[in-house]
Amino acid sequence: MAVKYFSLVRKGSLGQKPSKRYPILVVLALTMISSIYICLFPLNQKGFKISPNAMRVEVMEEPYGYLSVPPFEFPRAHYPKPTTYSRNECECIPVRYFAIITMQRSGSGWFETLLNSHINISSNGEIFSVRERRSNMSTITETLDKVYNLDWYSSASKNECTGAVGFKWMLNQGLMQNQEDIVEYFKRRGISSVFLFRRNLLRRWVSLLANSHDRDAKQLNGTHKAHVHSRHEAEVLARFKPVIDVETLIPDMMQAAKWSSDILRSFLGTRHIVLYYEDLVRNRTKMMDILTFLKMPPRKLTSRHVKIHTRPLSDHIENWDVVARALNGTQYENFIHSDYRRK
Ligand SMILES: *[C@@H]1O[C@H](CO)[C@@H](O)[C@H](O)[C@H]1NC(C)=O
Ligand SMILES: *[C@@H]1O[C@H](CO)[C@@H](O)[C@H](O)[C@H]1NC(C)=O
Ligand SMILES: *[C@@H]1O[C@H](CO)[C@@H](O)[C@H](O)[C@H]1NC(C)=O
Ligand SMILES: *[C@@H]1O[C@H](CO)[C@@H](O)[C@H](O)[C@H]1NC(C)=O
Ligand SMILES: *[C@@H]1O[C@H](CO)[C@@H](O)[C@H](O)[C@H]1NC(C)=O
């Protein structure tokens, strides 16, 4: 809301768009100013309704959380008004908007469960896995508007006091095709980009092949699982050792690397943070960086996810010798050497 307010004022004052729409803009701007004003100075307003609800009075008498938001933060602090429910006593608590931008099998399932274990964070999953929602920029915008207005319902939805809301977006879910329009939307609405990449693209490839194998083989009691919650289940899934076609491996890894660098370049102008799965696995304290970035209070984050492929890659690839030989001496050579130090 605040972003709209600023950009409207800018357009108006520079007179870039002198048009019949001007009076509407003024009305809109005034509405927005007044709602910001109400959130800033609730008690200064004579006759401001204090609801009989005791919770609300209590919140109002506290030193206001939102007053600690410095003025330059306003474009990033939003006060959405969901159409499906009321934020009640939390309507003056700012909400941060984010999107996790990532690729399949890069640890985003685990990452998202960690975020959702935070009382104030709602990350709504892979909402663009549904094809119709990503048909074109209008359906994308409609979907995004709903998520950021806190009107999206998913198992990750928190309560009216949600402090940060987002979802995860895979590069191949309409993101690459609509980069420019999406960047424009992110800038206009003050959405922060959280990039989550995996450094070792060979490990990612093993994970993709194993996941795709399990989709047919359904190794866990006849059900396919993309993520598991026990060591036992992880071991069952890790028993499958893919044979890797080295002819397609290198072009596929090149493609993945190119997509990540292209998307990073496009989104440089948005507020962003870049995280690597390997770093988060090695150093759990790194998760606190994301809380700082989202301006959420630090808390212990937990996930029930158990890592599937934990051994050296040579134990997870059937034709390891062929793969190692093919990558030896290429820019991807380090993928065959690097391994997890932790667990
Ligand atoms: C966008 O896609 C939706 C759903 O597929 C369709 O109904 C709509 O006409 C499309 N809009 C444009 C502008 O192409
Ligand atoms: C976090 O959630 C709690 C409980 O719903 C709420 O009281 C608090 O104001 C929220 N904090 C932020 C920063 O959103
Ligand atoms: C299959 O289900 C049974 C009973 O629910 C459970 O004890 C067993 O561990 C499961 N097997 C696997 C491979 O998950
Ligand atoms: C772990 O991550 C935190 C937060 O980014 C950082 O301050 C710390 O130095 C890291 N520790 C190690 C051992 O790399
Ligand atoms: C990589 O190539 C070098 C020589 O070109 C050889 O000495 C080394 O054993 C090779 N390593 C692997 C893992 O195949």
C-alpha cells in the first residue's frame, strides 16, 4: 500500500501522467495516507473507536511495534486488509512480502518448513505448480495479489498476526518467461526476493533422478514421497542409485547455472538475499540471516525433514566412474569432490 502511495505521489507531482485519472489518484492517495495515519497515530485521534475487545485495547497501550518502523522502511512495510477475514488487533502490525525463488531439489521444501515453524511467517508453498495460475501475467498478478493481501488459504496460513507472507516459486513455473513484468510487480509492491540455490548441481541432478524414479516406483509403502521424515525412509529412497547419462548431464547443469545467473541479474533491482543450500546445511545459524532480512524476531526454527542423500556421491551414482571421468577437467570438476562436512 505504501509503495502505491509513494509512486502515485511521485507521478502526480512530476506531472508525468496529467490525466482525468488525477482526481481518482488524489482520492486514493488520501485514503492511503489516512489509513497509514490511523495506524501511526491511533490514540491521537479524538473519537477513534477502541473496540470493546480487551485484546485490542491492550495492544494499543503497548509501545507500538509499528512505530519502530523507520520512515524509509515504509515501502517495505505493508498493512493489508484481507477480504476474507479481519486482522483485528494486528491490523497495525506491518507485514513483509517475500518470494522464495528457487529450483526443484534445491532444499526449498526443507527451507520452507523451517520458515513456517516461525510463529509470524507464512510461506504458502509452490502455488504456481498449478498451470492455470501461471497462464499469463494477468493470472500471475491475480494470484500474487491474493497471496500478498493475506487472502491465500493454505496449510501454512497463520493467523491475523502474520508478519511475513510469501511462497516458493520455481524458475520453470512462469518465472523465466515473465521476468520483466514480475520484477516490475516486485518493485511496485515492495516484495523481497529470497534466492535459494544449490551449489552442487550434480547432487541436485541425483536428487531429481531419484525423485523422478520414486514417482513411479513408490518405494515407501506404495506412496511417492518427495520429502521424508525419518532416517529409515531416507535410507529406503537413497538405495536407488541412478545411472547418469553424461551426454545430457553437462548441458543440463549448464542450463541450470545459466537460469540462476539470468534470474539473479533480472532481479538485482529488487530487495534480495542469496542463499545456498549447502551453506544452510553446514551452518544452521545462517537461517537467522533470513529472519533478519525479513525483519522477523529471531526464533529457533525446526523442520522434520530428513536429508535423503547423505553419503559421498560415489555411493549414490551407479556409473560413478563414467561420471567422474566426464567431469574431470571441466568447470564442474569440484562437484565430484565436494561433500558435506556436517552429518
Ligand atoms: C490469461 O489466461 C486466462 C486463463 O488461462 C485466460 O482466461 C485469459 O483470457 C488470459 N488473459 C490474457 C490477457 O491472455
Ligand atoms: C508475531 O506473532 C505474535 C502472535 O501472533 C504477535 O503477537 C506478534 O506481534 C507478531 N510479531 C510480528 C513481528 O509480526
Ligand atoms: C509401511 O507401513 C508400516 C505400517 O504403517 C510401517 O511400519 C513401515 O515402516 C512402512 N514402511 C516403509 C518403507 O515406510
Ligand atoms: C554461521 O553463520 C552465521 C550467520 O551468517 C555467521 O555469523 C557465522 O560466522 C557462521 N559460522 C561459521 C562457522 O561459518
Ligand atoms: C582426473 O584426471 C587426471 C589426469 O588428467 C587423473 O590423474 C585423475 O585421476 C582424474 N581423476 C578422476 C577422479 O578421474
